[in-house]
Amino acid sequence: MSAIFQASRWTRGNFLFPTRFEITPDSVVRRKRRWFSSNEETIHLSRVASVGIQAGLMFADVRIESTGGGEDLVSHGHWKGDAKAIRNIIQDWQTRNLPPARPETVARSDS
């Protein structure tokens, strides 16, 4: 099962070839077509550090940051509901498949 979220054609950079996020069972794929080529970037869901949403009145920009450094997956002009769904799908997958984070150990002073 995969979910595809397409940016609105009404937003900058998406008129002819809107950006798409596809969330597969194990990764997030960002696809951006051009006239004679396409750009595809993938991050495994276990390597997603955070999902940032910068929302406006109707549309939102989505930034998916990876834990291993490198380029973030960024897309402009998604509907706000789609942006929240992207975040929720990723967080649900991580909750089900990753071990819980260990609490930070606090250094104590015995003085």
C-alpha cells in the first residue's frame, strides 16, 4: 500500500509539473518532473528525523529531514490536510516499527 500526495497546481513551481510525495510501506519518495527529465529522492522511513510543516491559509510547505544528513525533502504547495496526513503516516509508521527512544541519562554529582 502506498499513498501519493500531489502539490496543488495553483502554487509556485507546480503549474505544469506538480511535486509528488509517495509514501510506500518503507520509504518516502519525492518526485519532481521537468520538461525532459525528472528528479526522484528517497528516504527510508526509519531515517526520517522530523517532518516540518509551514502552513498558510490553504497551502503548506513540507520539509522531511533525514537523520543521516544530506538534503532534506522539500515540497511547496500541498494542501494543509495532505501535509498533516504525510506527517501522520510517517509518525504512525515510526511508532509501530521503531523502538522507543531511551531517556537521556543525567550525570549526577556526588558532592
